[in-house]
Amino acid sequence: MKAARFHGRNDIRIDDVPEPEVRPGTVKIQVAWCGICGTDLHEYLEGPIFVPAPGHPHPLSGEEAPVTMGHEFSGTIVEVGDGVQALAVGDNVVVEPYFVCDECPPCKAGNYHLCTKMGFIGLSGGGGGLGGMVVVDTRWVHKVGNIPLDQAALIEPLSVAHHAVARSGAKPGDVALVGGSGPIGLLTAAVLKSQGVTTVISELSAARKDKAMSSGVADYVIDPSQEDLQERLLELTNGVGADVAFECAGVNAVLDTLLTAVKPAGVVVNVSIWGRPATVDMQKIVLKEIDLRGTIAYVRDHAAAIKLVQEGKVDLEPFITAKIALEDLVEQGFNTLIHHNDTAVKILVHP
């Protein structure tokens, strides 16, 4: 079968690879759609990061570059291994794309997303969504029912957003400030809206501002280059400030803005993956008793994310901005997201 594999920095190739075979306790999934993630772009431009470098195989997958990429994917089960009962051929599914050890202290505490050896299917080995077929342990496979498979490919990033919102402690009636309206910022706002939180998005890009409003996930959009964000936010909150804020840009100026804009005793959640160390105004955190929290991926979030879509509380369709073939992955996918990322939210690949 054809698969997009990471060979090295700026080197992703469409290779012929053997189709994977089912093992006991696994299912084979024919991939329908796979989204291109910001993490994939980081690997392409700066990697290997999560991808195991040649000569340094991942401790759980045993694989090293080249590896098949793609961890945001949906598909249909075409074969089941021995001992599989809860899943069947024909089920439409998504994958929670983890490798975990189940032995380290975080795993034993139930925090498998913090596994000390954690890896991702589609980055650390195990095949991926940018290949035609993938075999996955049933533990990580979630049925999506009647959700269209193109939209289902966004369940993985929606689960990232769901976990970030859970980390924040946001509750109905709160006001949340989201810094940055890329895919994760938009989906974070979508989850917040579904829970009765007023959403304010800070964004500079005209195209992304339009998407934030047209998708319905933002109650207010503020362009800090055009107006005073702090002044506008205080106006919207009767002088209080935001209850919670989410850093979804990986930009130091955005983090600084959030620490100013959040209310005393407020919460700031860092959602983005940073390419370099950030500077933090600790005096703001101290004097305002701000909680600055990290969040990584998801843990037991997929079922809740799927339910949000099935119940109509989150509409994923507006965030799909292009669909491309596997052979166009680099030119129409990666290059578009690298050089024209203000016009694209989620590009889906049909492998």
C-alpha cells in the first residue's frame, strides 16, 4: 500500500509499504481521512522530534525513522483479530493514537497521557493515518456512529481541546479568552461554547477572524492590533477580566496578553506546543495569584468529544477547508499550511 513516511527534516516521501496484518486484540482500519496537524508540520520543518531518529528506536514501538505519519484519522474496520468482541467489521471509528507502557507511575495513577515512554501512532511508529490501512489495539479505537468520516477525522484535535477546557475548570457563565484562532484555538472555543461559556478570541489574521465568527464559536473577536484588548475585555466583563484564558498560538506576546487579561485568581491554560523557551512575567502570576496550567493531548476525552458532535453541540464541518489526495500531501498540504496558514484551518488527506 501507499504511505507517507517521514525520512528526515523536509523529507516526507510516498512509499510502497507492506499492508499491516491484524494481531490478537487488534482491528485493521481502512483509513478514510487524515488531518494534517501542527505537530506534523513541526516534524517536517524541525524534526525528528516525536519521530524516533535513526538508530534510536522508540522504546514501545521499537521503530525508528522512516515511519508512517498521520495521527488525526478516521476510517472503517475491515478486519478484526482474535478475541475482539466490542468492535466489528463495518464500524466507523477514530483512534486515540497512543503508545503507553502501563507500568510507570503516571500510567498506574491513570494518567496514561503522561506516560514516561509515551509515543503517538503516526509519529512514533505503528503505522499511521497517512497510509491506506492501520492496525490498532482495540483499547484505542472509538466508534463514531453516524458522524461523517471527514468530520470524524477532527475528533482527535477536538479531544485535545476538550482536555484543555477540562484542565481550566471553566464553568457555564464564565468568560474565556482564547489567544489564537488556528485549528486548536477554534476547537477550544467550540468546546467552551458547548458548555455555556462566553468566548472571546484574540486574533490578528483577517481570514482567521472571519472563520472564528462565521463558524459561530466566538461571541467576540478582538484584533489587538486594531483595538486595546484589555480595555475591550474589561468592558465586556464589567471590569472583572476573563475567568479563564487559553494560549493557543505558541507566541510570547500572546501569553503576556493573557496574563494581563485574566482576572485575579484566574486560570491560564497553555495548549500550544512551543518551538523554543518562553519568558513569563512571574510578577503578574504572583500578584494576581494566577494559575498557569499545562495540558497535553487527552486522557479519556474521546468519548466526550464524540458525544458533543453527535448531540449537535459542536459542528466540525466549518473547520474543514480542503481535501487532497495522498500524492499532493507536501505541495497542497504541508506547503499550504506553512506558507498560507491564515487561509487554511484543517486540510484532510484521503490516503
